[in-house]
Amino acid sequence: MTIAYFDCFAGISGDMTLGALIDSGADRALLDATVEALRLGDEVDIEVRHETRGHVGGTRVLVKTVDRVERTVPALRSLVEGADAPDAVKAPAVSAINRLARAESRLHGLPEEALHLHELGGADTLVDLMGAFWLLHALEVDQVYSSPLPAPRGSTGHMPLPAPASVRVLEGTGAVFEPTDEGREQVTPTGAAILAVGARFERPAMALHSIGYGIGTRETPGNALAVWIGERVETKAGVTLIETNLDDMAPNLIAPLCEDLMEAGALDVSVTPTLMKKGRPGHLISVMSPPELAALLADHLLRHSTTLGLRLTNAQRVIAERSTVEVRTELGVARVKVKEIGGKPVDVSPEYEDCRRISRETGRDLRGVMRLVAEAARRELGLA
């Protein structure tokens, strides 16, 4: 699965989003295609250039309007719905417009057909929204993630911070706001709407392919938006590692102890030979536990082993996706575990018990059976 992670350390706006996506590898020509699809060539001029903000260099996109025309919400929606663009681009753009309209309607107490969106009702808003979703579509992004968003204190002019429209747009999305001493707006309503449509506000584990920086309007150091593009790697956080060293417990009792720990809910149990003090041979018992079972498993280990104490460590683990398929061979049917990264198979592992059963039924060597099943699975999955 291709994902995009928006690192909004200096906030987010529509033009910063366009710049970051182009800087990360999207085709700049799609912005011209957006203007053409919306039939806004007489109103909009786009300039793309490289700029720096302090030590951050990236792409600046300027969406300039000529003879600015303010449109109502129905007019904005109609332009997008009638545009010559993929449905996968138009649908989220319309959803973003609807979110902006609902936010403004609640703020001003007016039905959307009576709303005048002022700066949000121009052609530049349309280009920002549809352009952002078209660039994401071209990068084949399946899911957007976002960092916490900066939430300045106080007010600017007569407007409280953060901007009420931006907060309303993100209401109910799970957006995370972090306090900042910045005295200016950092999350614009357009930037908020782009994230509100479908972003998850968490940081995923990912294999990074590219990163782009979209430069903001203010010429202050670090005023940029970073977008990371890559493949999602499945992660499970918060596992607890329980460990203890044993040098006074019979080895034949350690095996059933491990089996009991697995049956009690341990994710994994391993035993490692080790050398203890005074040169005594011993065993290191390592139990990987879900956080909610750590107390139960620790109690079991204390009660049913000779240890006098345990070590508990909180850790994270990153795991590949996995699935199970059945493959048919000349010897019979067997299950195979498939290791996947980014939704694509990369390796296979035959199920031991199925291969053992086939080995017994046919009299064939177990190693040969496992090799045969693995080869059949690789052919079926296109890995051969």
C-alpha cells in the first residue's frame, strides 16, 4: 500500500500541499491539467519555482487569480463535478468543498446557498483542492496520514487562533493539535479540508521512497510542509518483553513452561542458552506479551519457574503483513503462509503440520514435501 505522510511541523495550506507533492515526484503538468479541466484558464495563472526557507529548500507553487470571481458553494461544487478529471479525483474534492461549506455554515448560521465564502470561494481554492487530490492520485497514494497540527494561542487581528474555520473543518476527524507560540495562522481552511477528507492522524511505519517540501508564503525559516511517500509497513506498538535467567531449573521443565505461556496468550516465547555467574550454564527465557497480558504472564512465570525476579521492557515491533493460502500439489493440499510487504507477496513458508501429515501419508521425506509445497506456492503467486 502506497501512503503519504504529511509532516505539518509548520502547518499546512493548499499551495504548500501542491508544492510538497510536486517536490516528492508528482508531475507539475497536472496543475495545468487541473486548470484546464475546471475551465479556469482565464482566471488562473500558476507559477512553480524552487525556494528556500532557512535551511529548508523545496517547491513553491503560486496559484494567482486574475479578475477574481467569488462563487457560491453550489457553483464550486458544480465546477468540480463537471470537470474532465477522474472520478477518484473529483469525489474527494467535492467532499472537501462540502466540509468547508458545513464549517462556514455553522460559524455564520446560514444555509450554504446563502454563504459567501470570500477568500475560499475563488478559483485558487478549486485548484488547490482538485490539484492536491489529482497529484495524490497520480502518485498512487492509497492512504494519507498526518502529524499533529500546530495550534497557536491568542488572536491575529479580530480572528482567534487557530482559525475557527480550520478547526471546524477538522472537527470529528481525530485531528491532533499541539500548542505552539507562533502568533499567526498555520493551518488554513483549505489545508485542513485536504486532510479532513481521509487522513489518519498518526505516524505510520513506512519504507520511504521519496520526500518533498512545499514552501509556504511567509519568508520565515522552516516555513514548509513535508510529505513523505512510501510503502506502509505494518507495525504493532506497545509489546512488553518479559525476561528472566534460570540456572537452577531442570531443562525438561522449561519446555512445558514455554507451552503454557503460549497458551496463556504470549505472542512468542524463546529460550536461549547462556552462561551465568560462576560459570554455571543456564537459560534466558524471553516472553513477548501484549501489554494487557503482561501482568498475567509475569505472574505465571514467577509462580511456575524458579526465578526470583523478572525484567519488563516496553518495546515496539514492526511486522510484515501475512496471509494464508492453500496450494494443490501432486501429493495433496497444504496451507502456506505468505509474507507480504505493501500488499504484495515476497516470500512463502509451508505449514509444518500439513507437510508432516503429507509426509506420513505418502512416505515421502519431510524436507522434500516442504520444498515441493513451497515451489508450488511460489509458482501460484508469481514468485518463481
